[in-house]
Amino acid sequence: MQNAELFFQIMHHFSLKTNIMHYELCIQHYSNLSLHRSAKLEFDRVCYTGIWKVNYMKIVTLIENTTMDPTLDAEHGLSLYIEACGRKILFDAGESGAAISNAEKLGIDLTQVDTAILSHGHSDHCGGFIRFLHYNDKAPIWVRPEARLSYHNASGTCISMDPELKYSPRLCLASDKEEIAPGLTLFSCNDMEKTVPIDSAGLLKWEKGTGNCHPDDFLHEQYLLIEENGKRVLISGCSHKGILNLASWFSPDVLIGGFHYMRVDPKDPMLEASAQTLLGYPTVYYTGHCTGAEQFSVMKNKMADRLHYLSTGTEIVL
């Protein structure tokens, strides 16, 4: 019998018995397996000694505007579950808390999350943290200090952080560059030179005390840079400071997050121009939420396999 056939038989046998092996991870062990007996012994060791894990990064979309799985909820919002650098991370929590229900359906235990991050202080990203506070009793939630200010959308509707979250002792205020763990760094990029001007898209920041409002400057937005196994992965919520700016500042291997192009006319040549600019970086992009479905399609036609959609339930393994 060929070694590959043997390996898959053993892999299938042990995965059924232990339910801890994943085919995508197991195959990486194949090069170490040669003979029938040695393959069996190696797989015994891999499965039962705990020295089986291959370092990898996993990102699961817990909620987004769309879903390909009818058993999972969708809403205008974003929430990502991340396993990287030995941490279990919740990045944003959507608006309603439905992300937690989706996590349960996907077999992800959010009580084990040890780090939570809020990308910015808009309700479609922070609303679900209210449920998370009661669901998980330990994870700190990293936010920008400005995230606790008052924000409104273009129609005047308040989209600010709920007071229960705003005054929670679990909040940790992040500096402009905050290493929260080895390989995990938060950046505000507030002091970075912008090659593309920020478009507030009608979003407003209300001035405390005076009641005056101004276009949102997005000082409350932050980004997570993950550096592991020689890869640099940037996680963004909505990229309000400009997706082209972010790509220029970080030039990551992978960039995951919204582009905030949903209010751009799909016929606007700016979309194709942006796609062309993004192709100039050595980056693979995963986007959704505030990018807009039609806008995504226009950019996808230009970017092909360099651009992918993040729907609810999507899993990325790097």
C-alpha cells in the first residue's frame, strides 16, 4: 500500500476516535511518516501526547451582513473570532449579540476567549459586547479612549457605545501603539500621514458639553496587527481611516476587514482605481460588511483571487 493511502486511513481512524484532528492540519505531518508501523506510532504520538498541534492562525466570521448558512444569523455588523499567538480573541461583537449564538452553533466556546478588542465605537461593532460581558467573565476588552464618546450616523441616530459597556471595569484603554501580547499589537495610526483623505461618509462625532457635532475623525478606530509564523495579518473593523492608507502603512500579507465603500456608486471609477492600487501591495484581502455587495463585485472583477468575501461562518486558516 502506498504511504499516502496508509496515512489517510490512519488519519481517518484516529480523527473518528478522538475528534481532535483536522484534515488540513494532519496532512502537514505526512512527510514524517514512511512505513506502516512507524506511521501508526507517529499518529499515536500525535493524537495522544498533545504534541500534535501545528502552529496556525484561524479567523472565523461570527457575524456579518450576509450568511451562506441558513442556520446562522446575519446582521449589519461585524464580529471575528481569532486564534493566534496562543490567544483566543474576539474582535468586535456585532450589534445585537447574535454573534454569540452563531459561535455556539459553530462549536466555538466564547467563554474561553482571553482577549477582546473593539475596533471602534460604533454600535454595529460594540453592541454585542453587552451580551459578551455576561457570557464571558474574564476577557479584558481593549478600546481606544475616544470610543466612549458620542457618535451619530448621517440621519442623526445615535450609534454610540452602550453605557453598560462604556463604564465597565473590563475596558482597557489602548495607547496609539499597544502590544497586548507577543505578536499582537494594536495601532491607532492617528499620527500617520494619510495619502488618501478621510471620508466621514456623513458619520458624526458629538462634542461633549456643547452639543455641537463635527464630521467623525475616527480617532476612536484601531487595528490589530498579528505577527506569527513569518506572516503579518492586519485586522480592521471598517477601515474608516481609508483602506488605501492602511494598505500603504502596513503592507501586510493578509488584510481582513471592511473597506467602507458601501455608499460609493458602483459605477464610480474610484472603485476600480482603488482595486488597482490594492493590487500593488503583496497582500491578500478578505472583506465584507461595510464594503457593499455591488462594490465588492466591481473590485472582485479586478482583483480576482486577491480579494475574497467574508460572510457569516467563513473560516480562514493561515
